[in-house]
Amino acid sequence: MKILVTGGLGYIGSHTVVELLQKDHEVIILDNLYNSSLDILARIHKITGKTPNFYQGNMGDEALVQRIFSENGKIDCCIHFAGLKVINESLENPLGYYSNNISCTLTLLKVLGKNNCRNFIFSSSASVYGDAAHVPVSEETPKGECSNPYAWSKSFTEQILYDLYQSDKTWNIVVLRYFNPVGAHASHLIGEIHQSAPPNLMPYITQVALGQREKLFIFGSDYPTRDGTGVRDFIHVVDLAKGHIAALGVFNTQNASPAYRIYNLGTGEGHSVLEIVQTFERVNSVKIPYALVERRPADIAVSFADVNKVYNELGWKSTLNLEDMCRDSYLFAKEYLESIK
Ligand code: NAD
Ligand code: UD1
């Protein structure tokens, strides 16, 4: 397939591009380098021996997206990763987040439709469930109240995609709700890069392990969980990337008609913050000093996915475990730091 990947130099996008190239798909990346760099393209080449066609620019630039079609001919599908993802930033700059994540996506969709590229995979988030009443969370669970503009931008975009499909049933849309992506490619050439203090758990732990931060602050030790700390469904980014390959299958099946489909991408297992810390220490032979502090506002106690639907319909399930996630997160961060010295 010929596939347009927006945000293809970002964390999840770059891992998916590697999987796509290794499956001999033709990849065209559109990324404005807001949260990535051209160096990632060279690293993708190092892993796969291939260099995808790359356009630097904004997915909301209609003329640029049209030019991609004019220069590349028929494109079979778009995997849409491009977006801003920092929750605190979205609270400070909601208009910027809605503009980038929603308005730019509207422009992208308009050009895709005009060029008959109506197979679309969207990066959504488990945060659209809000504080779900039951775990595991299945796709049937009603969406909930989001606690920040970032999460709302995902929830709204899902609705927009649903309305688009209802208005024109030649659109074939797959919404993937990611749980908590962590880890890095086994080559340790690509992974999650943070220039400043990372908001998420695993990158913060790796920075503590590398001596960039003194200690980890564990937000909340009085949750109704097995050890009092929050529980999440951490999923290795390579498994997540492979979930996108599985999702492409719905565009290939001769008999399946276009549809609007939603799938959870998680492992189906919850792990507590303390379990992550202990596993990280054991696997990497490092010490992670930590302090138990107040809960983080708007955090939920427990979240993990029901993964039956994605397995039954797409045949996908995660294969990598918590040890793999902790090891790859650490080794990537360590090797990346050394490579940019
Ligand atoms: P990322 O920031 O590493 O990658 C996003 C990429 O999109 C970056 O390379 C950035 O430069 C690019 N980009 C942003 N706005 C753009 C625009 N207007 N035009 C062109 N390029 C643009 O993020 P990620 O972790 O790889 O996440 C990918 C997608 O998955 C995002 O939509 C994110 O919201 C979603 N998601 C991520 C997580 C997570 O924990 N990482 C969880 C759930 C959902
Ligand atoms: C957040 C986002 C979600 C996004 C996900 C993965 C919300 C409400 N949450 O979820 O949209 O998909 O990130 O990027 O929108 N923790 C600490 N110390 C830290 C950091 C985190 O104890 O320094 C704890 C948290 O309290 C939580 C767990 O670790 O219990 C996981 O936190 P985090 O990695 O930020 O992910 P989420 O809160 O699940």
C-alpha cells in the first residue's frame, strides 16, 4: 500500500513507519518537526535500509497536502499521528491545541476526501473514556468527561470522524485508542525524546535513572489499588506500531465494507506505579529514588483495556512484557544521550 503518515517522525509514528517499511509498504511522511527532528529519518534508514518520502510542513497547509497528492499519485491510506499531546500545555493553550489537533485535521480530511484517499487510521487515546466506572475498559464503555483540552481534542475528533463516515459511507475509518505507550525500538535508535521535564511516568523514571533528575515523585499512594499507587495499561510502542499494521488489514479485506471502527490498543493488564519502579530497577540494575506525594489533580486510580475486540477482529495482541518496556525505555534514553553528546 502507499500510505501517508502524518507525524511520522514522532515517537509512535516513527516506530510505525519502521514496521510499515519492513512490510514493504510505500511510506510518505508529513511532519512539521514541531516535536521531532530530521535525524529520525536517518535513524529510520539505519534500521530499515529505506528512506521514506518526506515532506516538512503542517498538515493544516491545504496547498502542501494537495501537492503531496499531485506528486505521489494515488495514496491508499492515511495514518494520522500528527498532533500535540502535552496535557498541561493544553490547559494553558486550549486554542492552540484545538487549532492544531482539530482544525488542521479538518483541512487534512478535506484534501484526503478530494483525492479519494478515504482509508483513515486515527491516533486516539484511552483518555476519551474519562474516569470509567468499570475496568477493563471495552470499546462499548461510553466515552466520559475529559479532564483537559488535549483529551477533548481526541474525543471531538472521534465524533467528527464518525459524522464524516455517516455523511459519506465510502470513508473507512479506524480509531485506535492507545493506553499508555512506553518502550523503544529494539535497535535503541528511536524512542521517546523529551527536552524538558516529561509529564509521563516512564520518561521521568528514565531521567532519574540517568541522573538527570534527583528522584521520582509518585503521585498518590492511597488509591484503592493493590499497593495504593495508580494502575495503568502500559504497552510497548513496537506492539502498538504493529497494531497499526493489523488495522491496515481492514482496508485489504475484499468482503469487508467501509465502516467506522474503534479498537483499544493495550495489553489488557494493569500495572501499578510501584511495580513499574521495581521492575525498572531490577531489569536495568539501577536505583530509582522516589518520594510518595499527593495525588496529581484529575488523575484516575485504575485504567486498563479490554482487548478482546481487537484480537477477535484484527488478530492483534501485545507480545512484549513489562521487562521489555523498562529495558528498552532505559537503553534507548541512555544511548540517545550518548549519541548527541
Ligand atoms: P509525538 O509528539 O512524538 O509525535 C507527533 C508528531 O506530529 C511530531 O513529530 C510532531 O512534530 C508532529 N506534528 C504535530 N503537529 C503537526 C502538524 N500540525 N502538522 C504536521 N506535523 C505535526 O507524539 P506521539 O507520542 O508519537 O503521539 C502520536 C499520536 O498519538 C498523537 O496524536 C498523540 O496525541 C496520540 N497519543 C499519544 C499517546 C502517548 O502517550 N504518546 C497516547 C495516546 C494518544
Ligand atoms: C496521561 C494522559 C493520557 C495519555 C497518557 C499517555 C489524561 C488524564 N492522561 O495518562 O491522555 O494518553 O498520559 O501519554 O489525559 N505518575 C507519577 N509520577 C510522575 C508521572 C506519573 O506517579 O512523575 C503516575 C500518575 O499519577 C499515574 C501513572 O504514573 O498514576 C501514569 O501517569 P502518566 O504516564 O502521566 O499517564 P496517565 O496519567 O495514564
